[in-house]
Amino acid sequence: MRNISEKKRVVIKLGTSTLAHKTGKLNIRRMTNLVRVISDLHNAGREIIMVSSGAVGLGAGKLGLPEKPKQTNVKQAVAAIGQCELMHVYDDMFAKYSVTVAQILLTKAIIGNENHCANFKTAVETLVGMGVIPIVNENDTIAIDELELEIGENDSLSALVAELSGADLLLILSDIDGLYTDDPRTNPDAEPIHVVEAITPEIEAMAGGAGTSLGTGGMSTKINAAKIATEAGIDMVIMNGRDPEKLYDLFEDAEIGTLFKANKQ
């Protein structure tokens, strides 16, 4: 039994590949459905905290760039453009369901500072207590990014957010159905792994490289996120974000995606 139905405080990480088309521009139909389902889960009493990618991808799309820029200064500028658009869209979409959202931007320096962590926890508790959905992202405009030892990708960030916010579940939505024995995009014989009891070297070896041209992470960053979450006593699920309706099935304990079981404390 997965017991996902019992999880109340849930951190949902939305990847760029889930939110945007390959052009980098917003996948309006999918994002509309995601917001509708997340709002419904929220209305049902779940405490939702979102970690959203997409700022750099949306910024690149708005500027007509063919892919995510590689130069740090350009990436930071594009993130500033995209973050503004991303939150505007979220605010507008969630408002249709009478759900209020709030933006929280983090850096590694904030997460590494005990006082700042306490402030973050207080902010999350206050917002969640007010019925607000916090939307968290790394402050890519200020952070040096993955080139120079910042968090660099939102899979690990979402795991840290889950730990700091005392979440019961970390849910990572991606463009892949879960963990496989090999990359299913190149190996048709790859088999899905539904439950991971412990993250062994064999499990880590199954992780591939980087994801899409607009995203940052691949399966390896998700395994790293699973390590952070499970060691903090938090279950984690990786599932495909292509069909938001499947979130309902997940929270009814259907066997969807890959469940990484929390380490017993």
C-alpha cells in the first residue's frame, strides 16, 4: 500500500518540460489543467507548496531564443524576464479558482543560513495557514547558478524545500513516467520501477544525464532529490506531468510513477 492518500503537506515540483513547449513558450492547455487539479487538491484540504521551474525557459521563449542561454549573465537576465511572466500567469490562473499564490525566491546562501531558514519556515507556515499556495524558485537572477556551486536545478531545491517545510510528500512532475532500468527513450526494453525501498549504487547507476534543452535536470538530479527527501523521512514520487488528471489517481493510491520510500527514522 502506497498510503499517498494520507499525505497532507505536499511539495509539488513542476519541471520546464511539463510547463513549456519545446519552443520555450508556455504549454497553456497543460498548465491550465495543472492549476485546476492542484486547486482542487488544495480545496480538498491538502497543503500545497509548489517549486516551479520555467523562468529561464519562458524568458528565452519570450525573447525568441532557440534554447536556454549558456552565458551566466544572459541566463540571469532571461530568468528575470521569465520569472515575472511565470508568476503573472500563475496568479491569473489560480485566481480563477479563488486560490491565492505567493512567490518565494531562494538562494543557496539563504538555505545555508540558520536564521534565514527559520524565516523561510515561518513564511511557509504563515502562508499555508492562510490558505495560500507558496510558489518557490531559486533566485536565478542573483544566484550564480549551477556553473559556480549554487543549487542550480529545482529537483534538489524541491527536496530541500520539502525538508525545511516539514512536507509529508515530495512530488516531482517531469516528462518521464518514473525511474526505469534504462533510458526508455533509447531502450525499448527498459522496464519501469514502481517502488524504490532504498537508493543503492545500482539505483543511482540507472540515472541518465541532462534533460531537455530548455530544462536543467535529468534523472540523476531526481535521484539526488530522492536522497535528500528520503533521508529527511519524506516519501518522494516521480511521475509524468503530461496528464494532470493522473494526480487524482495518485492520491487515491494508484500505482503511478516511481515511489521512493522514506528512510525509517
